[in-house]
Amino acid sequence: MPRYYFNLYQGSQLISEDDTGYDCPSDEAARQFARMNRGFVALDPILSSPSGKYHFVVLNEDGQNIFTMPISRGVTPAAASLGISLLS
């Protein structure tokens, strides 16, 4: 199973390098894993400061950038439909 690495950046600065990685069966599964973790990061009061522009850069086991996923604080479309805010 392929291994993916989820590095956390603030702007261009690397905040947390994932040196362990996670096994995911596909790029899409890695994307879903990043979405789940994006929610956890958005809930962190320090990492979700309004001035922070955080994002995950997801690499495959060859070190190739597979995708970048922004992390924003606020209401996600799914949460909005349920009346949930990540700010509370």
C-alpha cells in the first residue's frame, strides 16, 4: 500500500514535517485523510488563528507533491448545512 506524508505549512514555512507517513490505498484516500485532519487543525485555537494561512502539502512515498489542501477556520459548507461553526 502506498505511503503518503502530510506536511503542515504556514505560508511557505514548514510547521510540521510528517516523517512517519500514513498508508492509504490511493491518492483519493490520502485526500480524504487530509480533509479529516484539516478539521482537527482548524479546531486548534493556535493553528487556526485568523492571520495564519495554513495548508497541508501531501507527498507520495517518492517525495512528489500529490496535492495541497488549504486549512481555513470558519464554517465549512457541510457544517453550514448543519448549522455548525468551527469557531464556537
